[in-house]
Amino acid sequence: MTHQAGFSLLELMCVLAVISLLAYIGATPILALGQHNQDKSTLNMARQQLADALTQARQLAVVSGQASYVCGGTGCDGDWSSGISAHQTMASGDIVNPFLQHRFASSINMVWSGFPVQKTFIVFEHHGLSGYQNGTFEFCLGDLQADLVLNQNGRFYTTPLKQKEQEACQ
């Protein structure tokens, strides 16, 4: 009589259970890493959109000789977390329709901390200066934080992404 080699159903089920358990344990860190990288990308994109808006508003103010504004919220309602819009004033003093608008991801929390405290917009005068408006825009998403620091001269710089500080974005 010939002896057939093979695996029993019980052996196959045990191997399948072990493989499933290892796949579950291994997938969790990979998914977390993917989410972390997506959060980094989202924060960098939002910060870059604000940087572009500030740059364009400042340049437009200098070129046109009229003040330009970057507002919190697409409707200039002061809600920095929802997005930004940039406007320019006419010689008559009227504010024209926005020349730039960006909506941020709903998961991003963005706050202005600086002088003045509850600032809903940043003004760039005809000479490119932002007057007495200086401070930091804090962007938070998950456990990450990114900052954009604006000085009185209308210039800004960004900080590298870092772990969110306890007091950030409040």
C-alpha cells in the first residue's frame, strides 16, 4: 500500500489562522504610517496655499499701489480653519471680489496667534508691509503641527513639521 503525503484540514486551518494573525498585526503599523504621511502632505499643502496667498497679496499691493487682504475663511468670516481668500481694494476704497480662494481639508485646525489676537485678516499696504500685524499661523492635523510665522515687514517663514505641542491650535 502506498503512503500519500499531505496536510490535514486541521493543519491547514492552523497555518491559515497564524498567517491571518500575522497579516493583521503587520498591517496596522503600515496603515498608521500611510495615514501619517497623508497628514504630512495635507499640512504641507495647506501651509503652502497660505504662503502663496500671502506672497501674491503682498506683490499685488506693491504693484497696484492699493492695499490687499488675506482673510480667514473663503467668505472673510475669520474662520482660518475653513480656508483663506485674498482680496484687493480699489482706489475708491471698495473691496473687490477675491482673486484667490482656498478651502482647507475639514480635518485641519488653523489658528492665528499674534498681534492683534483675534485677527480675521492680514492687510498688505501699498509698500508691501503688513503694519503692526505679526504672529504665527499654526496648522494642526492629528499629532502634527506646522507653523508659518509672519513679521511686520510682510515677510514670512515656515517651520519644519513637528509633533503637535500641547497648547497648539487652541
